[in-house]
Amino acid sequence: MRLDINLATRPYEDAREFWGRWGTGLAVLAVLTLALIGWTWRSWSNAGRDRHDIALLQEQIAKRDQERAQAQAFLDMAANRSTRDQSQFLNGLIRRKSFSWTRVFEDLEQVMPSNLHLVSLRPEFNEQNEMQLDMRVAGDTRAAAVDLVHRMESSQHFQNAQLLQEGAATEGGGVSATIFSTYVPDGTRGSGK
């Protein structure tokens, strides 16, 4: 029987192989760490700029809110109430006068299915000064009313179209439906003006 005994105080190690394997891994980790530190610093710097911009915008909003409150307080004074009320009344008349029935009917004609007809139309302005259309339509089937809602959703003149109510038509069978939508005369979606 043969026993191999190493009597050396420092056994032989292949340092080149060790550093070749682990040194490459450490170098890759070091580069990755530096890249992550750089990315983190850049993100922190951008976030600081964003926080500064948000603070400026909040300051501007607070200033505008204060100016609005002062203007509202001025208009609420007893001496100015009649002028404010008259101004609101005249602005409402101008807004209603600027409503073009012809244009609404032209835009509805583009989206109205052939087997559906308009029974009534009531335009109103909401608190955001957007034109809301409350329409009553009648047709052969419910599918025609649903088709109108889908066509209105894809149109640039109608937004947030909803089929609110449906039922049997009073004359000759068929169905009637109430459709509600926001009307945008100039065709810019999302502006509400």
C-alpha cells in the first residue's frame, strides 16, 4: 500500500487559474456596480430636478388659487353682485348662441346608421364648459343604437358616448334609446372646447 503524504508547510496552489476565474468575475461585478452607481446618481439627480419643478408649479398653482379667491371675493361683494350675475347671464347667452345646430346635425349624419333616426336632441353645457348632447333615437333594432354609440366613440366630434336607456318604441315596433355624449365641434379630442 502506498500513501502520498505532502510534508510541505505551504501546499502548492495554482494561483493563476484561481485569479483567472475569480478575477474575471470580480471585474465584471465591479463594472456592473459602477454602472448601477452611475445610473442611480443620474436618476437621483433627475428626481431632484423634477422635485424642484414640481415645487415651482405648486407655488404657481397656489398663487393662481390665491388670485382667483381674491377675484371671487371681489365679485361676491354686494356692490359687484349685479354686474357678476349680468356677466354670467350674458356669457351663457353668447355660449348658447355660438352653438351651431347645422354643424351638430352634419356631424351626426356622418355617424348615424341608416336604420336609426334622431327623435330629439337637447344640448347643455356642464361645469367644465363642455357641450353635452342628450339624444333620443329610434330604430328597428337595439343593435342600431349600439352601432351608433360605437361610431360616435370613433368620431373626432363625439366623446364618452353612452347608451343610457333603451326600450320599446311607442309606434310601429322597434326600439328607442337615450344616448349621452360630449360634443366637440372643432374635432380636437380631449380638449372639451
